[in-house]
Amino acid sequence: MPLESFRDELAERRRSALFLFYVSALVSSIAITVTVKVPFLRLILLALAIAGGGTAVLFLLRFLHSNDEREQQVNYQALTFAFAGTLVFSVAIGLFQSFGFRSLSWLGIPPLMIVLWSVGLILYSWRYR
């Protein structure tokens, strides 16, 4: 098996793991959101949300374990960016609430972290090219 074929296969597995992570996180977020609006399906939707969240964690771990040292550094910096961005956002929301603004649902925090992690991946991968 040529080395190029192995790298392409590894890159495809990483891409599919990351894609499946995003899909399962999205399914989990949608199921949690719909739970409030459709109370008679609450148990089924919560089970779907838990299954989606667990699947997202498994695919994220699969993605992270397939990285080399440079990609691990990029992921570390992207996660740092996501946690710092979420902290700043949470502090700003808390400050606005102290001035009388309406509170936001905590369900927006995980999707915010995923979006910020994705932005961090894009920014830091561009930096190392």
C-alpha cells in the first residue's frame, strides 16, 4: 500500500469522524430544543439527546486520537480559544443581566463552544500552513 493512499485514507477517516461529531451534536441540540415545545415526546427526545451527546463525545475522541503532534497543538489552541471565548461571552451576558437585560438559556453554551472551537480550528490551522 503506497504512503499516499494511507494518508488519504487517514484524512478521510478524520474528516468523517469530525463530520459525524457535528451531526450528532446538532441532533442532540435539536432534540433538547424540541423537548420544550413537544412535551408528550419528552422522554424519547431526551433519550435521543443523550444518545446524540454520547455519540458526539465518541466521535470527538476518535478525531482527536487520530492527530499527529502539530494537529494536537492546533486542537489545543482551538479548544483554548473556545473556552476563553465562552468565558468572555458568559461574563458579558452576566453583566448585561445585572443591568436588567433578559436572561438567556444555558442550552446555547454547548453550540457556542462548538462554533468557537471550529473557528479556532480554522484560524490556527491557517496559522501553521
